[in-house]
Amino acid sequence: MGFEPDVKVRTSEYRIGCIGAGMIMAECHLTAYEQAGFPVVAIASRTRANAQKVADRWAIATVHDTPEQLIEDSRVEIVDLAFPPDQQPALIRHALKQKHIKAILAQKPLALSVEEAITLRDEAAKSGKILSVNQNMRYDQSMRVLKQIIDNGALGDIVFAQIDMHAIPHWQTFLADYDRLTLANMSVHHLDVLRFLFGDPQEITTLTRKDPRTKFDHSDGITVSTLRFPSGVLAVSLEDVWSGPRQEGYHDDQHINWRVDGTKGVAKGTIGWPKGVASTLTYASTETTGGEWVTPRWDTMWFPHAFIGVMEQLQHAVKTGTPPALSVADNVKTMALVEAGYRSMADGRTVKLSEISTD
């Protein structure tokens, strides 16, 4: 069938400077980079001691006292940011000013507002440097194979899609300082991957209630979003971050399931997070499988292997002078979708994406 659940590494020679020493950097980015042979030459974080611990683990030769010093290191060609969204914009702007910096990989959400994201998009374009955003769920193996199945017509015209999450995210401590929670920091994965699969939606309706487990104040806990696409696709993204009690003797059933129904077939599967296993996919098509269920298999996982694809697409864009697969311009559209979801919650209505300006 020729599916490609993981990317082929085409480009791997650009020197990376990593900013951040938390779980996502230490367990995902750097694990992936070692496996792919990407050269990491320096690291920095908010505290040197934390950066030093991660440097020792991954044999990174240089530890800088501050993120700004790392950005100014002339050996660094790509800045890999894993920092809170309120602090990312200033570091991105500092990197855009450095002649030796060729590209920047930022975390999602890119900023705290769509307006700030648009400004960063335009400043990056003016600088001539590449700014990419780490929408890593597009590189989850089941999502990549699903996209290939859809594109080859095996499912026919898509009718309905859903992502059904019942799992507890690891809320980083800095999120307690923000009002926005689930839609901006968890649902953004699902909303972005729905754009990846089906294009830009026309409208979104989002409902929410607070999560009983999350102790700090937040506007959105459990969220349910319904999206309508110009093609007619109707999609639901559900994030139940409560997902049941957690106590001794209670056997929880955390999971993320997904399903796509088409006129000629159905694909369904699971996302391996939070269990730390490979994602899965099975599908049946009247066109390509004779109606039988077929289950492609792979051994790699969303975390950490998807992060190989994220950095590879950026390195390849630098080498070829072509736009990255995860461009900041495209990410602004995901930010606009998140913004429309928040407006829907606040106003109690369906919000058309045309209401959110991205000019």
C-alpha cells in the first residue's frame, strides 16, 4: 500500500540551539533529534542549572546563561524554542535580528492572541528568515497515514469526522497565569489536524465547562467544538480533560479515539498519548480494500518520533529555499480558528471564520 507513517530525513546538517529544558524539550525534541542525527550545539533555559542537567544527559557541549545569549551564538543556525507563549514573541524577534540565524521553530500556541501571531508572521516575512510552528500532531503516524488514505480517494467524499479525547493533559505551571486553557493548549492540536485533513472550516461552535480537577482559575476546561467545512464535512473535536476520578483502586480509561466517515469507506483509530504507545489506524474501503478492514502497522509513536518530522521539514525548507510544511502563515489560520472558538464560547453562538481577520 506504500504508506509513509514517518518522514524520510532529507536534510540534517543545520546546527540547532535549544531554548527550554522542560519535559517537551528533554523527552521529545532531544530524543527525536538524537535518533535523526540532527546536530544540537547549545542549550539555554530560564535557569542555567536546569539547562545544564539536560545538556549533561544529551551531551550538548555549550550551555548559555540566558536564551538571548544562545540566540547570539554565531554557531547556532536554527533556534528551537520550547518556552511559554507570553515569552516566545520577544525571543523570536531577537532571533530575527541575528544575521547567522536561518530559521526559528516556535511552540504552539505561537502567542497569546491572533493579533500577535499575525505581527510575528509579518515580521518574519520582512526579515527573510523562516518561522515555523511546532504543530506536531500532523506528524503523528496515524494522522499521516489517514491523510494519505484520504488523498488517494479510498474513503470517497468525507462526510463526518471526530476526535474524541478523554485524558488528562500535563498542564504546565505557567498556564496558571493565563485565563485560556484547554482550547489554546490542547484542542489546538486537534483543530490544527482537522485543518490539515480537510482544509479551512467555514464556522465553529464551541461549548465549555470548567474542569473540576484544575485548581487554578480558567475559562475553558472541558471543550466540545463542532466545525463545518466548505466541502460539507462536519467535524467534532471533544476534549474531556476531566475523564473521570483518579484515586487508588479506580481503573481509569484515558484515551483519544478518532473516526472519519466517507462515501466509500471509513477510517478509525487511536492516538497513543497518554499511554505512551503507538497510535493505530484501521480502515475499510469499497474502492481499495474490497470492503475488508485493513490495519497498517508501525512501531514509532507521536511522542517523540513526530518531532523528527517537525525539525526535518524546517531544515529542508532552509536548504531548498521553499516554504516549510509548518509555516507561520498557515499557523495563523489555526490561531484564528482557536480565537473563533473562544468567541463562540463567550458569545454563545456559531462564529464564522470570516469574522476573524488575518490580514
